[in-house]
Amino acid sequence: MSKYTSGINLKDKNSTSTMIFDKIKAKSLVFDVGCASGYFAELLVKKKHCQVIGLEIDEEDAKKAEVFCKTVLRDDVESESWEGRISGKKFDHIIFADVLEHLKDPEKVLVRMKKFLKSDGSILVSIPNIAHISVRLELLGGNFVPESTGILDNTHLKYFTKETFSELAKRAGYKISDIFQSSFDFPEDKLKEILSEFGLSANEASIKKLVSNDAVAYQYFFELSLGEAVSTNENPEMKKPIYIVRAFLKSVEDDHRKFKEEEIKNVRLLQEENRNLQKRITSLENTLPNRLKSRLKKLLKVRSRN
């Protein structure tokens, strides 16, 4: 049995599971990817009279989910072997509740799901926010410690922010119909205490940044609908501090290289001028009468002695 079998409190409006449930229409055909023991399917069947087909990789959980699901596919969603068993089906809703972050290639999986979604259907996704204040503070202290569950779950293969998942969804060919978040914030006095432990002063600007919506978002809920694949022209790497620093260092290196090239060029010009001057001196010496040449040599010897 997996560690992700749990119930849902529909009264908790700060839960992404509740947000997903509220978006599902009554009597819908639902594909629950990573259905676990079927606890979500149970609610959909009993409260909204939906038909649910589940997909679950864990053998024990899949067997339990069969009680509530019309069919349970015991397979890995990243495999294509299960697709033939639901060939031709079109779903009103496809659910990825805390699933995509466990996959090797979530974008490819979302692309494949398009053929199973009705034209007016929706993909309902919940993902943890790697930019949550708790992770930011942990990284500030030089740590990134995996945990058994939560944002830093030790089975996560991908990490998302609102922006990075939005871009992934657009590339996969979806429009974002809605975004919500579940929030978990830190008291301001606790933030100041933690920052002071790092030797940092908490001014108004830093506190404002650390209590922003994106910082207190624990999970995001996305409702996706069919659209055209969109590629952005932005280079997200250039926004990262490390790439900003690397760009600065590269500019310094480029300036140094240009200076050295200019210096070498000037030295070569001086060498060329010196060679030309030497040629002129030699040419002038050859045109002098022998008497003047002799006097010039004596003069040079005297000057060299002095």
C-alpha cells in the first residue's frame, strides 16, 4: 500500500483536493490518474454520481480502488501499455492530484492525455509549490532535506512553481482556465526570528516578499482545457541569480579579452614602426659619404662610453 492513501475533508476550502472536487460536474465520466485506494473516487461516486476509471501503479491500492471505480488500470501512467484498454473513451475530467511531480516526463504525459479528453473537458491538477516560504528559508540556511511527504517528498522527480508549471501546460497544448492555491504562511515575528539567526535584518521590503501570495502558496490547483501548444521566447535561465552572475563574469572576461587583443595589436604596430625606422636608418647610412660614416661611428662610440 502506498503512503498517499488518505481521506478528504470537503469542508476545508484551503485544500486543493476540495478545489478539484468542486470543479467536477455531476454525473461526469472521470479518469483519476494515481487514484490510490479510491478515496477520491468514493466521494465522486457517492456525492456526484460520477463514473470513475482509475489508474494506479500500487497493486494493493488498485485492488481497494476497484470497490469505487468502474475500472482500475494497474499500470504506470508513463507506460503506454494501458491506453488500448480505454481506447475511444473521452472523459469530462482527468485528475492529476499530486501526481505529475512524481513523473519523469510530466509534459509528455499531459500531451498524451489530450486524446482522452472531451473538447469541453478539463484536466484538474494539484502540485506542490517549491517556492513556498518554508523551502526558501531552508535554502537560505544552506539546506535542502528530503522528507517522507510534503513539498520535499523524497519520491518527487520534478519541482514546480506557478510560473514553471504554467509554461509546461502551455507547451503541452493547454489553456489555463483557472488557478487557485492552498496557503500556509509564517507569522511575521517568526520570520524575523529566523532571518536574525542568519544574521539578516528583516526590513519592510524583505518581509513583503516573504509573505507574498507566491511565497505562502503551499500547493497550486490548475484547471486546464484544450488549446494550442505555445512556446515562449523568454529564456528562464537568464532570470536565475546564478546566470545573472555568470553573465556578469562573462562580460568581465570579454572586456579583458578585448583589452588584451587591443594591447597585442598596439605592440605589433610599435614593432612594425620600429622595423620601418630601422630600415630608414640603414638606408640613410648607405647614402652617407664614407667620411661622414666614419665620423658618425666615432661619435656613437664616444656617446656609448659616456
